[in-house]
Amino acid sequence: MSNHHDTGSIKAYIIGFILSIVLTIIPLVLVLEHLLSKSALVVSILVAAVLQFVIQLFFFMHIRDGEGPRYNVMALILGLVFVVTIVAGAMWIMSFNSQVQ
Amino acid sequence: MQQSVSAHVSDHDHGHVDQEGLKVLGFWIFLVTDCLLFATFFATYAVLHNHTNGGFTAKEFDIPGFIIETFILLISSFTSGLAVLAMNKGNKKGLIRWLIVTAALGATFVGFEINEFTHMVAEGATISKSAFLTSFFSLVGTHGLHVTFGIFWMIGLIFQLSRKGITPVTKRKISIISLYWHFLDAVWIFIFTVVYLMGVM
Amino acid sequence: MGKSHFFVTGDPMIYGADVSIVLAMIAIVFSLTYFKKWGYLWREWITTVDHKKIGIMYLLSSLIMLFRGGVDAILMRLQLAIPNNHFLPSEHYNEIFTTHGTIMILFMAMPFMFALFNMVVPLQLGARDVAFPMLNALSFWLFFIGAMLFNISFVIGGSADAGWLSYPPLSENAFSPGPGQNFWIWGIQLSGIGSLATGINFIVTILKMRTPSMRLRDMPLFSWSVLSSSIAILGVFPILTVTLAMLTIDRLLGGHFFTMDAGGNPMMYVNLIWMWGHPEVYIVVLPAFGVYSEVVATFSRKRIFGYGSMVFSMIAISVVSYYTWAHHFFTMGAGADVNIVFAICTMIIAIPTGVKIFNWLFTMFRGRIRVTQPMLWFYAFVPTFLVGGATGVMLAAAPADYQYHNSYFLIAHFHQVLIGGVVFGYLAGMYYWFPKIFGFKLNDRLGKWGFWLWQIGFYVCFMPQYALGFMGMTRRIYTYNQSAGWDMGWAPLNMISTVGAFLMGLGFVFQAWQIIYSLKHGERDVTGDAWDGRTLEWSIPSPPPIYNFAVLPTVKGLDAWWYQKEEMKKEGYKPEPVKYEPIHMPKNTGIPFIMSIFWFIAGFGFTFEWMWMGIIGLIGVVATLFARSFQYDTDYYISVEEIERTEKALRNYTSVQRSAN
């Protein structure tokens, strides 16, 4: 196996864990306490979710590990492009839906 | 048998492909496809979430319930990381212990989810009530099925570990399931945000 | 559902099918037992993980499916040949156009493509197998079991009749109750999971299993086309899986994704299915482009023109194809802005395709061209695909599409690109690599008969359909001129079209005859290099030994084998001394087959909504997964002595044959 020499230390895991907890609590408080206007709220909780996803990737899933071309990173980036296309494309195309229903 | 094969590989197979690394890459690519699978469910949820047919709406989600679920899954993601750390230190006992903790947390998570679903169904919020509920149960249920499958997989690996110990093959298997487990937590973050938080907002 | 509906009854054609199926089964079981071939079948084929054998099984199944889909087509054309015809009952006609489309795309084109993937890619890369051989076998068996599940609907339970993509609400319980629609769902679902696994498998194979000296930029274009096609598979097959799962949830669990009531939205299905469906046609056409690239370079005796732009255009096609799906439903009413964006993306994709056509033509320019069977199919491809592409651009213009859509103009267009692009390409590939896999060439004379019948039949069949489209004939129409007084003048052109379909059918008969005839009389390939080829697959004997390459080949650039042959012709060429090493190979395993049987049980159970049976099947699937996870003894080594023995035998055979000639 090529990628276990620099997998994270206990420190990295704890940092990642704490950051994840913080990024879970922030949007929770924002939503439950109604601190922001609706669109600002949506944007900020989505940003928190994306940040937490990035933390999972770096601190827990060790996306930086391994030598040679990083095909897993390329696959992931391509996958994210597809994800955005599926979700945004479907919402855009189906937006006429709100007028019909 | 496997031992002898791996010894062989290191002896005179320079040009050869690293079998275990190959499988890890294959699994990464599988995770990408799984990502797209969830993306399709999310897209459908996004399109249909207002079609409540006069029934249960997203405002009525059980807030303490989904907060507990979120933290349980987050902690289990952390403990599965600790299992990998123990494995890298060659600590078989610690590895098995953390895997058991992770699987137990996963089972608790699934228990809470089943509890949530049965309560909703008891209130009349069934999968056939509205398009919103169909897409909700499908999205969250698919995630729950993934977690359930992961629990059984983990139990299988615990048996293999206790029999074979930490070898290149079992090491690869543990790395793969921990990737899977972190991935499920990452998907849950978006369910938590898009379905629950935006729902009760 | 009661027993009385279990078997389809009431149609003499179906009773005929029942009888012939039972007779064929008895004949197969009897001959396997009589010749004591059960063990052989199990050891050599059912449990095999060898990519070459899996490729052969894909090829055979896809040719059988081509036959079945072709019979459907001929029945349809018979129904439409004359006005006011009632040759088929109308429901039967609906079932046949549904199964024709589904079979041709999912159970003919896809396995034919995977046949080429499996037979060629590892050999071109200088690899001994694919990255995950057991998964490869599983992909095949999932496809096979899916295809069988889909096909038994003909005699058990009744076929789906809601069109090849089964749009809801028609495909929902309210309008299509019963097992027919479920057969469609589960047949595709199972084979689709197999396709997704193949996509992953070949991406990893191409990225990681190349012989160490082969850089990506030295890789033959067919392998590049497989990579780009696999990337598209990766991107869209999960969507298909989910869309089918949603339809299942609606039908089986009472969900409301796509129903007309409780807030469901059938348009979402159309949106999702085309997110898969459009890239799907590029998935099948890209490998055909790869085949043409190999064929043209080999038979022009020239390096391919514009290698870099070829690679770039293929990757561009596989990515841009992701952004064109809405052109299948311009008339849905999503608005002008949506239609404009998707119309433009659709037209953009014509550019890389045009680049490729020019590159092939420039490769032929000043080449020393040999007109062989694969090359003939390439010649046929160029004009056919060009016209198909041009009518495609016409359809891509969103406002004009309001006129063309759902008419026979559309039917003619997509048959022209799918037959002209995909089928011609795969047939070219089959003729090209046949001697590599089987060790003999396919007979030329019979092949040419088949070729010309196909060509003439194709144009006679589909050109009238463009005109019929303009004359207002809509697709899926059952019969016309029902009542006197509105003769639309469709009858003569329909009759001509039917004649064309028969000519193509005759062409297929010639091809089947050609294969059977060549088994015995085909020209044996003793050199391993039947066409004076350029890429690595031609550097090893035909058919290749189980391990493909005794020594991993060294690659110094594009067209590695061509330049090695140039080296070998030089004065004072000394072959490097070979030193064999033990070769690491995967062991055969029965798990893919057994798991697929459980999938079949699950699929059959859910089709008839017998939940207990479905759940038993799924439990079996998980159990076999576990059994595999606990299996550690999965590989073995081929010893140096055995390699030496095999290589010596192969070389002796070759030299004996040579001196005999």
C-alpha cells in the first residue's frame, strides 16, 4: 500500500474533530436562533457544510496522501463538477415547476 | 498463502502493479459514483420539497432527534479514524476495540433514525402521503441503508482481523471501510444542512 | 397476480416462442450432458476471470441480442408496411417497439462495446488482465442476468409497453399495472450496475495497469476512447440507477416521485432519465471512434493524423455530452433560456466530432490504403454519420425542433447516427480484432455480401423515414389510414422502408453464415499480426496465451509494435535475451455467477411483487459479498517453466504453420 506512511497523527484527527463540531454548532445556532435574514442564512449554512466536507477530506480521508499522479483527487473534482451539474441543472430546468404547481 | 504471495511481490515483481493501492483507487472512484447517486436524490428532493400535498412539512422535523443523530455520526467518524491510527501503530486490540465502538455508534444512529421514521409514520406522514415525503424517505433512507451495510461490513472485518491479524490485505480493507465511513458522514453533513436545517428554518 | 396471468397466452407467435424455448433448453441440456461438457462449461467459462473469455461471452450475447432486436424491428416494419394493417395486435406492437429500443441500446450496443473493451484494452496496454478481474466477471454476469430477466418477459408475465425510456405517468402503476414494466426496470437496473462496475474497472486499468514504459501519451487511441467513454459511464450511470430506483419506489412502495397525484412530477423523470440517456449515446459512440482511429491508421499504413487533437476531442465530447440532455425535451416548457443553453451545447459537440472526421481523412491522405473488411465499414461510416450529424444539428435548433420532434424525422436521425456510427464501428472492430481473439479471419466474400446488403438496406430503410417525418408521421404510431378519407400518402414510402429493413436482416444472416463458415474455413492467423498492425496487441500470438505477455513489452512511443518491427528489419538486429519471471494471475471464481443468480431471484421476485422472494434474493447477494470478503486465496503464480513450455509450443506451432504455407 502506498499511502500509510504519512497518514494523520492523533493531533490531526482531534483538530479535525473539533473543527467539525464547531462547524456543526454554528449553523445550528444560526438556524435555531433566527439570527440572519433568509438568504444570508442559507448561504452561511451551506458554506459551513462545504467547509466541514473539506475538513473530512483533509483531516479524516487524507486526500493529500500517496505518491504519483493523484487520480483520486482528479476523480473527486470531476465528481463534484457532475454533482453541481446534476443538482443545479435539475433545479434550473425544473424551475418552471413552481409556476405550474 | 497470501503471505507467500506478498513476499513474492516484494521479491521480484518490480514492474508489477501494487495490488492493494489499485483497490484503494478503485474504491475512491466508486465513492465518486456513490456521490452522484446521492446528488440525484438531493436534486429530486430540491425539486419536490415544496410538494407536500397538504400534509407533513419540513417545519415539523424533530429537532433534538436530528441533532443527536448528527453528533453520533460525527463521533463515529472520529472513532473510525482512531481505529486506523491504532492499525498504523500495529495495535490489533486497539483497532478492534475502536471498530466495535464505531459500529456500535453506527447502530445507535440507525436506531434513532428508525425511531424518527416510525414516529413520522405514526403521525400519518408515510412515504405515500406526498412527493415531499417520498423524496425525504428515499434520500435519508438510502443513507441509512448505507450505514447499515457499513455496520455489517465492519463486523465481518472484525472477524477477519481477529483471525488474520494486521496484514497488507486487512490493512487495505480497514483503510477502505474507514474511507467509506467518513464519506457517509460527509453525506450526512449535507442531509443535515439541506434537509433538516433548511427544513426547520 | 394469479397463476392464470403468469404465462402470456392468446397469441400464436408467443406459443411458438414457448415451444421453441423449451425445445432449445432441452437440446442444450441434453447435448451438454451427452458430450460431458458441464464441467468444461463451469471451469472454462462460467467461473472464468480471463478478460479475453469474458469478451467472447459479451460478443456472443450481444450478437444474439442483435438478432432479437432485429426481429422486433422487422415485425414493426411489417406492421407498418401497408395502411390499415392489423398484423400485430396494438398492445403487442407497443411491447415490440419498447423492447426493440431497450434491447438495442442496453443489451446489444453496451455488451458489444464491453466485448471490445475486454478483448482489446489489456492487450493494447501490455497488461495481463484488467484491474479487477473478479469484478469484471461480475459485470458480465449482471448484464447477462439482466438481459435474461428482460427477455423472459416475452413469455412470462408480459413485456413492458411504455416506450424504451418508459416515461411516467404511463409507466406508473395507475396506467401500467402488472409485471411488464417491472421487468423493464429490473432488467436494466441489474445490467446498469454491471456497466457502472465496468466503467470503474477500465478507468483503473487504463490509469494503472499499462506496461511501465507506456506513458499516457503513448497510449493507442482505442484505449483513449475507452477511457473517455468510461469517464462518461462513471458520471451518468449512477443517475440511471437512482432514477430506476425512484420508479421502483413509486410502483412498489406507493411513492409519489413521478405520479400525477400527491405532488409527484413526471417531468422530473424525463429530466433525470435524459441526464443519463444523452451521455449514454456518446458512451457507445466514443469507442466506435476509437475503433475507426485504429482501423484507419493500420490500413493506411500511416501514423494517425493529429493524435493530440484526437485525444482532446474525445475527452471534450465526454465532458460536453454531460451538458446537452435538455435537447430531448425542448417542448417541455422549461423556458427559452434553458432551451438556448442546451441548444448551443448540443451544437458545440459537433465541433470535436468534425475534428475527428477530418483527422481520419487526413490520415488516409497519401496513405497506402488497403481495402479490407474493417476499412469498408469505415468508408460506410463517413457519409452515413455525416448526414446523421447534420440532421442532428437541425434537431438541435430548439425552435425548429418543435416541428421535428416525435416524428419519423427524429427516428431516421438517431438510427442514422446509432447504426452509422455505433453499429458500423463495432462491426469494424469485430472484423479487425477477430483474428486476434479467435486465431482466424472472417471470410471476405460472405462479409462483402453482408456489407453491401447492410448498406443498401440501411439507406432504403431510413431515407424514406425523413420524408415521412416531414409528412407528419409520428413515431410509435400503430397503423395509419384507419378511416377512409385522410390518406396522408404514407403508404408507398413505408413499404420501401420495410423492404430496406428486410435487406438489413438479410445482411445479418450473411454475417452469421460468415462466422459459422469461417470457423472451419477461415484463414488461420499464424503470425499473430494479421493486418500488419501498429499496436501492442499484434506483437503476441493469436489467440494470446492466458497471461497475454510472457515479458512485459517496452514502449518507446506511439505505435510501439510498428517501430519495433522497423527495428527488427534492420541489419544486425539482435533480439534481447528474454528472462521470464513468475506471473501473478487471479484464480477463477464462481462467486460472480452465484451472486448474479441471487440478483436474478431478487429481480424476479420484485417484478412479480413477491416481496419474500425479492428479499431472499437480496440476502443471498449480501451473503455472497461476505463470502468473497472472507476469501483470501484468490491469486496464484504461473511458474517460469510453464511460461517457457507455453511459449515454446506457441512458437513451434507458428513455425510449423509457416513452413506448411
